[in-house]
Amino acid sequence: MVPTHFIVLDKLPLTANGKLDRKALPAPDASQLQAAFVAPQGELEQQLAAIWADVLKIGQVGRSDNFFELGGHSLLAVQMLVRVREQFQREVGLKDLFEQPVLADFCAALQEKNGESDHALDELTKSLEALKRLSAEEIDNLIA
């Protein structure tokens, strides 16, 4: 694992035997670790934030929060994605979350997928309408 935060020390604390004294290491200053909370914007971000908070069992999720930095892992990611698919009726994959782990970015990717799906649906609807206008003879000619 890669640490998300580093603390610079003048020297490492050592035990009487000259080994690293892990218990004497300073705890990270929580006030420096937490960025200012930015509330989700728009209905989609709010709904996604609620899903993330529920799956991760935390109080709130901001638009700049990273799923994995909040304690998410691959199993929780799959649970979250299943809920997103059920609620929004959109196909979204694990790769999408790994590429866009920040709530606002993931939301934008989901909206982009939504636009792609709507465009494909519009094209299919136009094609079906065109087929409905064809006569039986024209359909036979197309099939042959």
C-alpha cells in the first residue's frame, strides 16, 4: 500500500536497543489531513454520495472525496456499483470507478455514459421508425 500522507521528522525515535520505536512516532495531525468539505452538487451527485456513504458506512461524502481514500476497496466497490446500476439503470463498470474514484469525476463519467446511452437509444428508435414505414415488399427486398 502507498501512504496517503507523510510526516517529516528531524530524526526517527529509537529504542534503547537502537531499533525504531514505532510507539514513539507522532500521530498525524487530523486537521492537516482533512480537506474542506464540499457538498455534492446536483441531484445525481447527492444520490451517489448517499450510496457511497451507505456502502462505506460513513456520515457524509463530499464531491471531492475519493472512494478508496474513504476506506473503499474492490468488494465495496462492487457493492456500490450494483446499487448504482439498480438505482440509475445504467451500465457502469469497476474500471470506471478505478479511473474516476472522486465523486464529482465519477458522477461526470456516469452522466457521459448516460448521454452515450441516450444517443444510442435515439439512433435505434429512428431506425425502428424507418422500418415501420416500409412496406412488406420493401422489407422482403432488404432481407433478400
